[in-house]
Amino acid sequence: MKEGISWRFLSVWRRNLSVYGESWKVNFMPPLLEPLFYLLAFGVGFSGLISGVRYAGVEVSYPRFIAPALVAINIMNNAFFENTYGSFVRMYYQKTFDAMMATPLNAAEIITGEIVWGATKSLIGTVIMLTVISVFGLASYPTALLMVPAAFLGGFAFGSLAMIFTGMVKTIELFNLPVFLFITPMFLFGGTFFPTENLPLWAQHVASVLPLTHLVNLSRALAFGRFGGEALAGLGYLAVFCAVMYPLALYRMRRRLIK
Amino acid sequence: MNGNMKARPVIAARNLKKYFGGFAAVDDISFDVPKGICFGMLGPNGAGKTSTIRMIYGFSPISAGTLFVFGQDIQTRVRQIKARIGVCQQENTLDPDLTVMQNFEVFARYFNLNARTARERAMDLLRFFALEQRRSARATELSGGMVRRLMIARALINEPELLILDEPTTGLDPQSRHQLWERLESLKRQGMTILLTTHYMDEAARLCDDLLIMDRGKILARGSPQALISAHTGENIIEVAEPDDALREFARRSGARQEDLGHRLLIYAENGHELYRDLCGRFRHDTCVLRSATLEDVFLQLTGRELRE
């Protein structure tokens, strides 16, 4: 059965929005508080240890250096955790997808709605975090506004990757594996808290193929008011990443859902 | 209904098969379901009931054969077919994070229904299923019986022409079962075609106009509950507890068909009353019972008594 994807996927997206709306006060907390905690810890606590970081030929303060990276990390985490743990709970425990499969929706639309929802959560988180870091004067406008659509693209990329895992794991505990093997190393070594140039050469090469590195580059360029080659390279990488991972996610999940 | 005998069946399956790897879950079955009846599918665990209905509601692709629903080919018109079916699956698939009303609203959007239509229909359905008091309750706060009713109510939000119920009363208390049966009978009176699977023979006997008994992916028998009883067991059964050798010998000489379960002897006698009187006269009558044959007798005779797990 060949399945096309219609706009009906939006009804899946809206289902998740309805659930999100039920507990929005709790949902707003992490993206609001997380950057505050990090900026407090690294901006204030670390400031005695680090004077500044050289970025793109200029010396910038450490909080200014990590603020856009915090946004990028939030984009990754929101989409990745939504489309692993969140989607798995809906698929496996709540049987939400089973119910949807008995309606005119098809598997491809269900998965697309889920990934678009993950990307939406990344976008919501980015809007909140951007507001917070802007209050501290850590974002340059108008380019920083482009972080919002960039968040959706980044979220779609990480959500697609997450969906591939969701299509493969037997139990929810197994998500610890991609989190430990991919998410945590990217979080630490993706040019987030120090420039990748500080790494040994081989590690720089590894970092340069990881999606978070490119999302961080993009986010940082936009937050610094530089919409140039680096931002375009980041966009290009993420677009290609989506073009590969999204069909793979559809393939894995269709195999899982269609019995 | 007169003159409607040649009306197009709601479901038409021909040589339908479903494989999982090399295993044939549904093995070459053919049947029609006419419009406006309640059609049952009975069978032990693993008989292929759920696999069959999953193909009918477009959840599982068919492996071989043809399947037409509303006269349309499931392989090319699955979305159009699904829009006209209501499905109540075996497991609870309600959204636990949402209220009863929100469950309707969210589900209605999958059918592209607008919010107003969804709410109006939901109110009607909640009244019909005696759930209107609970419309603001979370789905997790409902009892088992209410969950079932809400699942069926939700399956009716698109005003389906065919309602598919996969074991709708499993795990319910007798009050809930009877209440549900009354609602289903009322839907049937309104002209709804209902397809249901069940393990409960009393449920099938009460609700189904026509039914299939399946086992190991194949159809063993088909007919109305009464016709199946007449054809396979006869009207009456004499059941003897702890039969001794003399009684066994007597029963054998009577010529009636019988089934010896060790501690229990079943005699399918056409002249049940006469034989029963005879038996009671010669042996201890407090261990002999004459009773009407039920669908369960037919079922066990056709599918055997060994456990399926």
C-alpha cells in the first residue's frame, strides 16, 4: 500500500498541542529556567576562571559565547526527547498511534505529525530562551530572529533522527544508548562550551560531522549578527540531514506500525 | 428489506490471506457481510479474528486475495473506506492526558470534522452512552465499563456505516456488559452494520444475526447461532457428571453421539427427552442434566478443548 502524505498530519500535530496545552505552565518552565541556571553557573561562577573566548577573530565574553549554544542544545533536546520517549509512550503504552491508524490517517502522516510536533517544541523553547538571553543583551537583532525558523529546522532534523531510534528500540530503557552515545558527546563536544578548535584534530573531524556542531555554529552566527557563510553552511548541513533522516524515519516507523 | 437480497455486501472477502513471515494468520478465507446485520467472528486465541478485522479497517495490508469494503477495493481506496468505518480496538486507546470531551474533539479532527460538529455529535453520543455527567473527567478517571462505552462512542464520531468491535466486553462486569449490549442492539435497530469479535458465546448468541467460527486462520463454520446449534449439536444435550462404566455402556448402546471428557459425559441425543427419562430411571438421576445446547457446545466441538496459549 503506497501512502501519500496529506495535510491531515496537522491533526496529529494538533493532538499533541492539545495535550501540551493541558499542562503548559509546567512545559514552559524548563526553557525558561534552564538558560538562567546555565548563565548563572557559567557566566557568574566561571567568570573568575575564564576571561573570554576568541570567536571569529574577536574576543567575546563567556556568557555571550555559550548563550546561543544553550539555545541550540535546547533545540536538540526538545525534539530528540519528544520523538524518542514522548513518541514511544504514545506508540507503545498509550496506543495512540493504533487509534489513529483506524482513522483516515496513514502511518506516514502520523510520523510526520509527530516530528513536526517535536520541531514545534524546539521552536517554542527557542522563543522563550531567546527572550531570556535577549534580556541579558546576549543576542544581536535582527539576525537573532532567524533563530526561530532555524529552531524548527534543527528540531525537524533531531526529531527525524529520534524517530529512527523509536522505530527500532524494543523497550523504552534502550533510549539510554543513543542518549549516552550521541546526545551527551554532542552536548559536550559540539562547540558548545568551548570552540571545537581546542580539541585534538581527530576529534575536530568527528565534531564536524555531528549535527549539533552545525546547529551551534548556525545559532551562534545568528546571535552574533553574522548571517554569512557559516550560517549558510549550517543551514545547508541541517537541510541535507533532514532530507536523509526524515525518509529513513518514515521507513523505520512504517515497518514498526504496519503489521 | 424486501427485494434487497442482492444488495452489495458491506464486506466481501475472497481467498483472503495474511502472513506474518511464513506463518499464515489468516489462511484463505472467503465471506460476505450483508448490510444492516450484526456479524460475529468467534475463535480461540490465535484463530485469526483480529488479523482479519485489522485488514478490514485498513490497519494491516492484505497478503493475498481480495477484500472489498462498501464495494471498494481496500488496496486502492483505503483512506475512503476508513473514513466510513468506526473501530473500537481491544485495548484502551483513549488519550489519558485529555478529558472525555477533548478525546472526542481530537479524534474528530482525524476525520477532518470541524469543532462544532464534533462537539454536537459528542454530546449526542455521550447522552446515548450515559456518559454526559463525565464529559469533563479525565479519561484516566473512568471505570472499565465507562472506558469501553467511551471507546465505542468515540468510534461513532464520524457516523460510520460499519462499526467494528474487537472484543468489546472483555473484562467488564455483568451490569456493564448488559448495558453495552442494549446500546449495540439499539444501534443495530438504527440500521448500523456491526462486525464484532468475542470470546463470549452468550454475547454472540444474543447480538449476532450471523457468525463465523474460525480456528488456525480458517473458517470452520458459518451461520446464525440457532442454525449452527441445530447443525452441529442438535437442540438438547444430556450432561452426566462422574459417569460409571454401566452408564457409559448404556449410552453407547443408545446410538446417540457422545463426547467423553472423563469426569463428564456429553450425549447429543436427538430424542433427548426420552433418553434422559431412560437414563434417570436406570441410574442416579441427580448426576444427569438435560439442557438446551448452546453456541458454546458448538464452539468447543468445532475447535476442540485443548488450551490455546
